[in-house]
Amino acid sequence: LADSLYALGNYDAASDLYTKIREQAKGTPVAGEALLGLGWVSFSRKDWPQAAARFEGAAKELRGAPQAEAWLRASDAEFNAGSYAAAQQSYRQAAQVAGNPLTKSDAHMGAGWSAYRQRDFNQAYGEWGNALAVAPEDGPRAEAAYWMGWALFRQGRWSEAAQAYADLVRRWPGSHLLPNALVQEGNCLQNAGRCQDAL
């Protein structure tokens, strides 16, 4: 019922019910799931600090897929609050406990974005490389590869970035990122002084 109230946008009633469930189910996984629900209420209200705290609390009480989901959502709340270092740590926690490869890949992508926002482009490159390594599908793989090229570009590593984009074009020719990758490859080659190669 609390989930239904939340889905209908009745956040006050959902919050009251999640709180009651949490009190009645103390010490059980249901209490952790109720805290997760409270996190969603806070997230929907854009109360990022409260959402992050609730999701982290739920992550410490839950196990398995719900635990990974809680860490991932805590990360998102921290990221939205501009707490990029905290978000990066929470994304790493999500990646560590995630059993699902797509969740693990999403967590590494988030950690990469958190590093990027801190202007740590080398760390971003590494996290996006981790995402590429575990992504179970071509779409997320191509996205990770694209942003790895971008991280190299931001570091002024033009030739390496051009090669990263060329690899993306070769490996995932059907990707929606293909036009952007081709433009970026040309930009990198031009910046590397290899204008002839860019033509």
C-alpha cells in the first residue's frame, strides 16, 4: 500500500506508512525496504541530503539487489546535491555489492561522472573503463567507450582520444553515438596536428 501511495504522488501518506512499517518490522529486511521507500519519498521531493542518508541507511540494512539499488540511489542523491566525492564513494559501494552486470556498469558510470565533475579526468577514464569491462550490452559499452575518449580529450591526450573514438566507430557502428564519435575523432586528430588524417 505504501508503494502505491508513493506511485500516486501521495508522499505524506506514503511517508507515514513507511515509517509505521519500519517501526513494526524493526530488525527485519522489511524495515530496510521501508527505509528505501522513505528514501524515494525524499528523492521525489528533491531533498537530496535526506534522500542520501535514508538510502545509505537502507543499504546498510539490506542485502543483494536491494542493497545495490540503495547504494546506487544514495549516489544519485549525493550527485544531485553536488557532493561529488561522496557520490563517487557510494557509486563504488554500489559497484562492489551489485550482482547484476548492468547495475555494476551503471555504478561505474556514475563514479566516472562524479570524478569528472571533480575534474579528475584520469579517474573518470578508469571508472568508465570499469563500466566498459562489465557492461552486458552493446549500448552501455559504446557509451562507456565514448566517455573514455572524452576523458582522454579533456586531458589533452589527442592521439589516444582519437584512437578511442576510432575504436568505438569500428566496434559499435550502429551506436547512436557514432556521429558524435566521428566528430570527436576529427577534433582530436586536428588537435594532434594530424589534419590530413581527419579528412
